[in-house]
Amino acid sequence: MDLPIAYIKAKNNPCEADYLYRSVIIKGRAMIVEDRDEKVFALNCLMEKHQPGGGYDEYMEEKLNKVGIVRIDIEEMMGKEDLGDERMKGIALKTLQDKVPLPITIERV
């Protein structure tokens, strides 16, 4: 999974264009979730992320029977990032801290 943080615009040479990013690679075993309680748990996690504080009803059984959920049991996880030089890194970290919509565009100086 890649998180593009910023696009660096080329000033003269097109080869100056670049991306600042963070990336995670996960390897594991994927399994289709059949258990009702595990499906509800997964859906509750998604709802809490996208609609914190609730405000919605229980899941309808007919929908639970139709929804497909895949669980990945993680066996290995690696991460890497390229935040550029010190100037670019400062801009990237401030952008992440301020929760600015990504990716942003940065002009080369």
C-alpha cells in the first residue's frame, strides 16, 4: 500500500520530477470470513473509522449474508519511505501532521 504524500514539480529538466511517499508491503494468508461475529467486528471497525461516534443501526442479516470480508493473517510486514532532502522532509512531515489532503504539489527552488 502506497501513500503518495507529495508530487515534486520539475523546474527545468523533466527528470527532476519526483514523488515523496510512504509504503507498506504486507505478506500473509488471505481467508474469506464466514463467521457472523467476525464479519460484524470487521464492519464495526470500518464504521468506526469512517463514521466515529455511531449514529447508525444494526446490520441487516440479509446484508451480512451477502457481504464478503477477507481477513489477512500477517506473516511479514515491511515499510519504506522517501521524503526527499531536509527541506522536502520538513514539508512532508508538516503536511502529515496537519492532515492536509494528499498528495500535495511542491515547487522546486
